[in-house]
Amino acid sequence: MMKKTSFNWSDEVEPHKLRTKTIIKEHPEIRALIGRNPYTFLIILFCVGLQIALAGVLQNQAWWWSALAAYFIGAFACHTLFICIHECSHNLVFKNKTSNVVSSILANLPLIFPSAVSFTKYHMKHHSYQGVEELDADMPNRWEAKLINNSTAGKAVWLLFYPIFQALRPMRLKEINLFDTWTVINIAVQVIFAVAIVSLFGWTALLYLTLSFFFSVGLHPLGARWVQEHFLTHGDHQETKSYYGRLNVVNLNVGFHNEHHDFPSVPWNKLPQLKAIADDHYESLGYHTSYTRLLFQFLFNREISVYSRTARSNRGGAKKAPGTTAPVMSYSETAN
């Protein structure tokens, strides 16, 4: 087996815009699904309250109780909050943009690290320029992929510290102003919250919240979501894959990722309806049904590495892949 040394470079545009046009032409009734779901705010309040309450309960317990609670309870609450921040970034909770920003900052509280405002900025670029390194923060850094590659231990470390790797990516992005008034507010609110947690409940409570956050996006079945969304896991060139497993009930249908990229203005609660209407376009696509199975597949399958991503340059226009002298082949060419 030859180790990958680069991403899968494509000269084709990201795949979603064309499919969106086709689906909306065939199923115009999908337009009725576009809108907002203000009840998402109640989910934010519940999960934030749950995490604060558990932090209080665990304040006098041994640290390993915090670790267990974080893995089996806190990780799920934090992942749901992350999805709520995602919904706010698309203005799918309230009509008013400021209300969505404030809601995302509220949802950010138990996640400890200030990320809600910055996430909104780079996530919009991810939708518009999927796979373009200088604009898509979801793409791993080249040094990141080279460092980890397909090593089982390396991939485990990569998932365990995924928030740190992800936090380093925005520094390479262009056309994004990472700091503004809302970013400063986000940081200040998180600092005040962390100080309040330590003052009220002690350092064990802060440990619980921090571990909950890392498990929610890291070395945990939930962390397989990052592999599910855009990794080339089926031995093909399909760069976005959905997840249709039971955890969608807990995690607000985040698994319906092709559907979300095709119609980012449809809120989480209506994504299953979207798939049902346009299933003739989604049933033939590769998908996942188990995050646990995918986690082990990612860790132990040496054919999958951090390089298993589709990258494009020049915003999808034809361009030579870095380090080559020949133009990048399109999907149809590489398949022949």
C-alpha cells in the first residue's frame, strides 16, 4: 500500500450548487421547507442548563467521575450545542441576525473555548468554497495531513486534539477578518463564564466542561462526524457524505450533510423531509449509518488518512496541483 502524499486535487467546482439547481427544478415544493426554527433556542437553554447543573453536581467528586460524565453525557450535550451554533450561523433560529449571534454566544458558554463568532465567519466560506485551502477552514492544513497521514496512533491523536488543529486553520484563510467587536464579546463572555464556574463550583467543574467539549468533537464516536462529512471513505470521489444513524435524533439531524449543503437555508428539523422529497437524488450516494463503526474504520483502515480529502484551487477553476507539472485531472478522467 502506497501512502498518500497529497490531497485528491480536483479542477471541478464543488458538487452541491449543480445538484441544488437540479433538485429545485424537479421538486419546487422544497422551497416550502426553507425557514427558521425558533424552538432551537429552547434546546440551547436546556443543554446549557444541563451542563452547568452537572458541573455543579461534580464539583466535589473525583476527577474520573468528571471524565466519565463528560464522555457519556457532556459530549452529547456539547455536540448538540455545537449544532445549535451551526444553525445560528445560517440564521436558522431567528430572523434577526443579532439574535442569532447572541444565541450562538449563549450556546458557546459550556464549550469553554470562544468559537461561535469565528465559526460563523469561516463556515460560510466553507459552503461557498468547499475544498479551497485559502478559504475553507474545514480543510486540514498540509502540514497537518503530512504529520498524521494514515498512522493509527497519529489519527487517534489528531481526533483527541482536533479542536487545537482546527483552531490553527483560520490563520491560513484569506478574505476573512477574524477579529471584530462580536469576536471580542465572545471571548470576554467566555472568560467571565469560566471564572464564574471556578468561583462557584471549583476546578473540577471546569475540568468536566473542558473534557465534555474535547470529547464532543474529538476521540469519541461523535468525533467521527468530521470524517463522515467530507472524507473520501468509500474509495470514490464523493466528497460529501451523509449519516443516517440513530444519533441524528440527539444531534439535530447533523448527519444529513449532503442535504444541508444542497439547501443550507432549510433548518435541521426539516432535513429528513427534504431527503424524503428528493430521495431519488440521495439514495444512490454513499452514506454512513454508524459513527462508532466509522470511528474504528478511520483509525484502523490504512487506506484512509488525513489526506483523504478533495481539494481544489482557484475557487474550483482549472489549475495545476501544487508540486506537479500537469493539470489536475477531473473526476471523470481519474475514474477511467
